[in-house]
Amino acid sequence: MLRENKAVGAPHSRVDGPLKVTGQARYAAEYFDTGLLFGCVVSANIATGKIASIDIDHAACMPGVVKVFTHENRPAVAYRNSKWKDQVALPGHPFRPLENDRILFDGQPVALVVADSYEAARDAASCVRVHYLPNRPQTDLERNLDESYVPPVPRSEQSMPPPPRGDAHAAFAAAPYKISAEYRMDGEHHNPMELFATTVIRNGNGDLTVYDKTQGSQNSHEYICNVFGLASEKLTVKNSFVGGAFGQGLRPKYQLFLAVMASLDLKRSIKVEMSRREMFYLTWRPSSFQQVSLAADGNGNLISVMHHAVHSTSRHEDYQENVANWSGLAYHCENVKITYEIVKLDVSTPGDMRAPGAATGVTALEVAFDELAFATGTDPLDFRIRNFAHRDQNQDKEITSKALMACYHEGASRFGWSGRSAEPRSMREGNDLVGWGMATGLWEAKMSPAQAKVRVSSDGKVYVSAAASDIGTGTYTILGQIAADCFDVPIDNVTVEIGDSSLPKTAVEGGSYTAASSGTAVQAASKRVIETLLKHAHVMSGTPLKHAAAKEVEIAEGRLVLKTNHQLGLALSDIMSFVGVSAIEELGVAGPDKKLAKTFAAYTHSAVFAEVKVDADLGVVRVTRVVSAIAAGRILNPKTARSQILGGIVMGIGMALHENGMIDHRIGRIVNHNLAEYHVPTNADIDGLEVIFVEEDDNKVSPIGAKGLGEIGIIGVAAAVSNAIFHATGTRFRDFPITIDKLIMSGTSSDNGPRHHL
């Protein structure tokens, strides 16, 4: 139903853009009510132990304070573990705020102070006195590797390694070219622009409208109803606008629980907003340790892959992500062994952060692959092309489409890869060592169950509604484009309503499947509207559509017409007038094709090329160019799609050079819990980013041919930057992020030739 040269495929600006740039888009913390109360969280300042005593008397007596909640006076809530598990919950025991006197992680909420102003709540919170019985924390992954274990309950089938194939150890031992190395990555923190917040508005009849910073309004709705025993109809959750999330908003955060708890107890409206410091205690990309061993034969063919990955999790939940499986399908290899374990530490539960697992595992694989290419004396791009995989060997399935080869060729051409000098430290520009590196990226292309309603009125206006979220990805715009094409109207004639738990059901926004899933649901609903119009047209007297089938008609210029002859048709207004209605609305349902999934696997792919310049005296690294070539099926909107990839590249540069959550392992506490000391790339760090979308026609991945873009942009970027640094300096870095102290300690400014740094 999507037509060429129409709205879909055109670079439309975001329809919600004007609201955002003029400040009219309201986020979770920007709703108010008469008599609104404010909550301020008191956070634990130990990583593990118990609360010996908590003194709230002084705080409770301060002006404006309404109540102080602690584990000693928390209202009764659900007891059973199952009631606390949200739609994307992990194996284990979900965190329950203010449940008891135990401290499980640094920054755990131990009290909520509620007052009639934020300032009063904040000041009173500083007067809550908590005395602890601390235990010695264990927060260092590497020191606890001997405690690693295979998760007894898999989070999902995708998070567990595939069965070994061939004999990877024997092939590795016999190979003429081989590398085996360890790769370490510090934990990263999401830090979206919008702080997490929940505003609960208590209506006159006791119903609650909850404005929550979340990637899934229906997930938050279900969580609240289960935990507090609320009837579904007594609650509505809204997240009309979300100021970034990157996966941090997939699961309900503790401010949601605290705000609803206080509102129900006090029978008042209330707002609880996190501080930037508190954001560091919510979720994070876990620290990881990876051992990658690769081997090639004398012709440069990959003959052995062994990838062992370990990352941290909390004491109470088994966080799991697909770290190592990518190594079994990225390149053709008959001998593969992949293992995966986790380690319990005294930390908060990690969470999905943009391309969870792949951003970590593919980075290690692609650096290792670059090392093996260098060992064989092969150009890194040629080495990847030589070992190209045409099918998913992990699952033994065909791939719906794979335009990765086009990514290699178009990306290399645009970057000028043919001008690369093979020898490390051989390219200079003044006092800068110049390095060129590249890497492959891949991410699964999925659909999730989704519903959408589409209503068409007699005046040609189209209304789309679904509970889907827009976390800055352009969901409003893309759904509007699809509906506009289905009904042959300008996108300005389409109104899209999303971010409301009362709307048609969708999954949480994550995993890069919202556009394909909700977009297909909109198309399905549009198709049903046309079928309903045709059914009415069949019984109209003198209709030229009497014998037409649904597949033979479309809407053009406000008329239901034959596709083969637009002269034969009826005006939509006439059809609706005939049946006495002013609009027709239908529900569309979409979901993965389970039959197709038995035979085919689907992925997005990328080829990332990076240029770095390293000051030969100071070791300062600048990323001066990145070209990212993307194969993601049908690009619904090149403008919003490009924005997604640009954001991913920036996060990848942060992963390579900047971002790490520093924990003082003596006390188990995060020491750089602010944006002054937790470094992220800024304007001065970013230059010369270019995005290429290669043509890829995929008629199997989704009915609209689209694959996700949110995750693929970051995957491979850190590896490409790391590989470029090796090319520039001759020093191999395997400890991320690659900060200036590591470059200085490695002696990159000397001309002693290639070396390796662990």
C-alpha cells in the first residue's frame, strides 16, 4: 500500500519538531495540578549492608513537609514476586523500593520526603539521618571473575550461546595465523537529556493520570496496577514526549513507584523527579571482560572463532544480553565456540543500553578481527570481504536480505579507503599521526506484536492512534507518513496520537522494532478501512466498484478508485454519507511472521570507516572523520533515519574514547556521577560524520520492508576508532575507553614500532 514518490521515503521534518523547539512539548516533569506535592529521594551512601537506624524526626518537622516515607512506614503493596515483574523483567528478584533495611547498591533510595515545594522537600531530605552497618563491597568485575556462572534461567533464547560447531580448539591450535586477546570495557551510563520523572495527577473521582518518563506507557501501567492492586480503568499512563532514553526507560524506575505510592497514601497529586546524580543509580551498560581467539589458514580464511564473555549483574537479578553470539554469525567459519557468563556484584541491576550486547561484543570481535587481518598481512576490508557470511550459521538459516557488501564498497569509496597506507605509523599530517580503521556492524531486525487504530473522516482527515512511544526516533512522523500514503493525503492532514496506555496495545519502544511493528499495524488498519469502504461501496446503486476486490482498489484524491483506472470510483464522502457516518475507524494488528522465522533470520548491517589524528607528542586523539554505510531495508524517512545513525556514531565515539563509570572499589561507590566528570562527546569532539544508506529491498523482514535503525548506528564505531588508533600509533588498545592516560603510558609518541597494550 505504500506508494512510490509519496510521503514514505521522503525526508520529512519531524511533525513534533515545532512543539519541541517552541517549548510546547511537555515532558513528564512538566505537568502541574492545584496543590501538587513534591517528592525528594534520600539515597544510600554505602554499596552494601543494612540500615541500623533512620532518624526522620527533624526532617518531618520542617516547614512544608507533609510526610517522610521509609521502609518502616511504607504502605502495604504486593508481596508476590510475579506482581513486581514488568514486561521486560529479568530472572531474579525485582528491586522493591523501601522494602526493608537491606542496602543492595550505591544510591539505593532509603527515604522519600514529600513537601509542598521542591525546595522544602530537598532541604528536609538533607536532614534525614541514616546510620548504616556496611559490608565490604564487591564491585570489581575482574577481581571476581572466578565467581562467574552461566545464568540458570535464560532471559531469552537470543541471550544464550548457540551450540558449538566443529572443533574450534583443534582448528585454532593448527592454524598458521592466530590471535588470542582479552578485551575490557568499563561500565557506561545512559544519561539521556530528560531526567527521569513521574507526575501523578489525582482526579476528583480518585482516578490517576500518571505522566512518566518511560519507553512503554502500557508497561508502566501494568506494573502500577500489579504492585498497588489498582483496577486498570482507574489509571492512565502517558508519555507523549520522551527526551531520550537509549534503553534506560524500558523498565519502570523507582521514582514511578515512589510517586504513585505517595499519591495513593496521601490522596494528593505529586511529582518526583530524579537528579542527574540519581540517574547514575538507575541502569547502566555493565562492565565486561571478553576473551576472543581467532585463527585463519594460509589463505586468510577464518577457521576458528572462540569468544568468551563475562559481564556484571546485581545481587538480586540476572541481567543478561547477547554479547558473544555475534561472533558466530558475523563471518563464515565452520569451527566456533561461544561461552557466556555473568558475575554478581554489589551494584544496581544493569540495563539495556543502545544495542545491548552487540555494542560490547561486536567491539571486541571487530578489534580482534583487525588484529588477525594485520597478522596475516591482509587489508582489513579485504579480510572481511574474504570471510563474508551469506547465511546465519548460528541458527542455520537463510538471511532475508544482506546488503553488507554494498556497505563495504560504497563506504570505502566515499571514505577513500584505497588511499590507506598499510603500515602503522606511516601516515602523518604535520605533528599528527593519522590512522584509518574500519569495522562491521550487525543487529537483529525484528517485529513485535503491535496494534494501531486508523480513522478517516469524510473531510479527508486521517487520525492514527497507538500506545507506541517516540523517544526521539521520529515515531510520530513515520506513522504519519505511512497513513498519508495509504490515503493519498498530505502528511499535514494526518494526526498521530501515541504515548498513552489507553490506546491500542504495543510493546515497549526498544530493540529497533517500533517503526516496522507499529508502522505495519498502521498499514494493516488502513487496509481494513479501505475494505470497509469497499464493502459499503458494493451496495451503493450504480457503483462502478460493485465487483472490485480489496486488492484492486486504492484511495486517490479523496476517492476510492480502481488501481488500474482512477476514473472509476466513488468519493469517500459519498460512501460515508450513504451509510450515515462521518468517519470510519478500524483496528490493525501486526506481529512477527512465525512461519517465516523458522526459515529466515533478519539483520541490519553496517560498515563503519573512521579516521583519527593522534598528537605525536601529547597522545591526544581526535576523531576527524567517520563514514557509516547502513543497510536497513526500506528507509521510511531519510532525515530522521540519518539523525538516528548520527546519534549512534556519537555514542560510539563516546564508548571508544570517553565514557566510563568510575567506581571506587574500596567503598563500592560511583565517583563521577555527574556530567562534569562523566565524559561524553561534545561538539568539539565531533566532526565530519557522513551517513550512507545503501539500497536494500527486503520483502520478508516486515510487510513495509523496514528494518530498525536505533541500534545499528553505534555498533562497530568504537572498534573502528580503536582500529584507526592502532593504524596511527602501532599500539593496540584493548581496554575501553581509550583515554589519554592509556595512550601516554603506552608510549605512542615514540617511534619504537608496533606494540600491544593490555
